Amino acid sequence: MVTLTIRLLPLIMDQREEVALAARSRLGNQHKNLLRKAKFLVLPLFHRSLIRADELALALAARGYREDRPVTLPRIPVKSSADPDSGGPFRGSVFTSCF
């Protein structure tokens, strides 16, 4: 989850620029008070970040990710060419039908 946080930091910074531009275009320099300016920047940014986090959580859940379960990949059985049942590395392939 730490990698997701690091991955999303540039997106949050881009959203901050978008929100700041929207606030400047709507309000101009009407509000000289720093707290009022912060309110128009922080609340929309926090709202967008929560929406993005919710969408990401739904996408991860849809793909079967659970934080309490470790990620393990299934083992693929590999037959060696020394097995008598395998018939060599090219058994049943295009190479045997050509020759």
C-alpha cells in the first residue's frame, strides 16, 4: 500500500493545481483571508482524493486483491526432457510433423 501512496502523490499534486486554477478563475483575488483561500483549496482536493481512493479500492477488490491474503502465484509444472513420458523437448510440436 505504500507504493500506491507514492504512486498517487503526483496525481494529487496535479489535482491541487486544477483545484487552485478553478478557485482562481471563480473567485479571483476576492478573498484576502488565508483561511478562506485554504478552504476553497483543501476541501475540493480532499473530496477528489477520497473519490479516487474509493474507485481504486473498488478496482482492487474487483481483481481479487485482499490485504489480509499474501500474493502467491500458482506453480506451473515443468516436465524435463529427461522424463521418459515427455518424449523429448519437441514432442507433439510443429517440428516433429515437419520432419
